[in-house]
Amino acid sequence: MSKEKVENQNAVISKEKYGELLRCIDLHDIYLTDAKMSANRDALLAGANVALSFKEEIKLAHTSQDSARVFVDYSFRGKSGNRIVISIFVRFTVVFQLKSDSPFPVEFFDVYNKSSLPFQTFPYFREFVQSTVARMGLPPLVLPLRKSIPVK
């Protein structure tokens, strides 16, 4: 039996246990819970040089024997000099069905929420930003891919 562990910050769970639990989780729903946006159209349409930044925060909101709910917050900002010229905040709620005879350990979600979940939810955020920017009458904006570097 392998002693390898899946680690993410303080969470530690064996690879075997993580894989076993992964087979017992299904996506039930993803939905938009909150969104806020603002833009300085004049600055953006005038061709301001904009530095973009991105932030992601994932929180386990609820677990029970047969389900889990996770909040995924994304923030996107564009600054020109010291001015914020565009800002978009989005919260998605992700609901999982859990099919296990025993409760899911919090350590599973500590790892899953940092390793797998961002790759599943980021496309929703990317689409939201792209369509919102278009609805604001601004030039197209496509966020880059999320990339992961395999750990050896």
C-alpha cells in the first residue's frame, strides 16, 4: 500500500482515500448566487493602459451525509494608474451529491477545493466576464486558461 499523500496547505489525505472519495462525489448543481460589476467606460473606450488582476476564494459552506455546498468567489479588477476602471465580482454556489456510507472528511474538500474545483468553475466565470463586458458595450475580453503544473 502506497504511503503517498495528497497535500494542500494543511490538509493531508492519502491518495488512495482521496481517489476512493472522488468516486463517491457527483456534481448536482452550479448556480450564480451574487454578482457585482462596475466600469469606467470612458477610460476603457479611450484606450487606457489597464493592468488586470484576479482573485479566487473557495469556502466549504455546508456538508451533510449526502451533500456538500461550496461557495466559489471570483474577483476581477482592471486598474489604470491608481484608478480601478473595471471591477467584476461573482459568487457561484456548487452543490455536490455524496454517495458514501461514512461522512466525507473535511480534508477531502480542503484538497478538492484547491486542486479540482477551480478548473470546473473557472469556465463559468470566464463566460460571465466575457458576456458582461460585451453587455457593458466594451471591447471583447477573454480571460486566459487556468493551467496546472503537475507535481512530481
